[in-house]
Amino acid sequence: MIKRLFDIIFSILGILILSPFLILISILVLVTSAGGAFYKQVRVGKNGKEFKLFKFRTMRTGADKAGALTIGMRDSRITSIGYYLRRYKLDELPQLFNVLMGDMSFVGPRPEVPKYVAMYTAEQRVVLTVKPGITDYASIVYSEENALLASAENPEELYINKVMPAKLKLNMRYIQDMGIGTDMGIILKTIGKIFG
């Protein structure tokens, strides 16, 4: 209950304070490449319920048909403005609306696409018992995930066999440690990682 109240208050504050910035980014996305300002992707949330996750569009329209993984920050599908939005995690800001609507929380396991959730073991599916978040332990540890995948001979194989299981272990650790103190620590570490 306290966590949900925190999410509602701070998502509203965030949207209000950042609204001029959100409008500016929307305009920049629209004028620098064809397509809409926002990208909506189906992700799996609490109890396996699917929802549409909002992001600023950083790729050319239809680029997701070439694969769900982004390989490196210089992936040819990424737009010029998209590179900077991804680098500073600004493409994630529209998820404040997901938090306000109750699909997500500020902190929780990052929601995955259905394709990869279908590969979870029974033990790993425990991450679906809590609300997904904008950030988590895995977001901090794997902040350079795109570069890691770019260096692999088979990026998807690396993701499925190494990265995804490691991230899920971190998610399960979060579930064991859940609490306001843990959430605040993760938020502060995330901010430090972005600006550090």
C-alpha cells in the first residue's frame, strides 16, 4: 500500500515537473525521423498479465521486426536522437505513465517480452509475483548490456543462456530484500549510474 502510494505521488510529480522536457523530447523525436514520438511494446507484468510499456521511440519505424534485442548503442536501427535518449536513459521517461496507471512500479524486476518469459523455469517465474519496475538491481549491473551483446558472436544466445539467467537471479534477490529502504537505495544507485 505504501509502495503504491509512493508510486502514485512521485509519478504525478515527475510527469508535472518533467512535462516541458517530455514535450521537447517528443518534438525532437518527431522532427528527426518518420513515425510517432512514442513506442509501445508488449511486456509481461505481475501474475503474467501483459501490458503495453511506453518509451520514446529511438528506432526507425518497424525496426523491431528485425529482433527484440538491441545490439550495441550504434545499432543501425537506432535514430540519431535515439542514441542520446538511450545513452542517458531518457527513452524510459514515458514509463512514468505506466507507473501511474499501475502496470509498473518505480522499482521492481524489469518487465520482459513474452518471447523470453516463455523460457523462464518454474523457479524463475517467481519474478512475476511482483509488479515490474523502471529500475532494479539488474538495470544497474547490466547498464552496459547493449555493448556486451554487441561484442558477442551470437547476441541472442548470450542473452538467453547467460545474461537473462543472471538478471533473473538479481530479480529474485530483490524480491527477498523488498522494502522502502531497498527501493530508495536502488533509485539512488540508478541515478548515480546514469550521471556517473
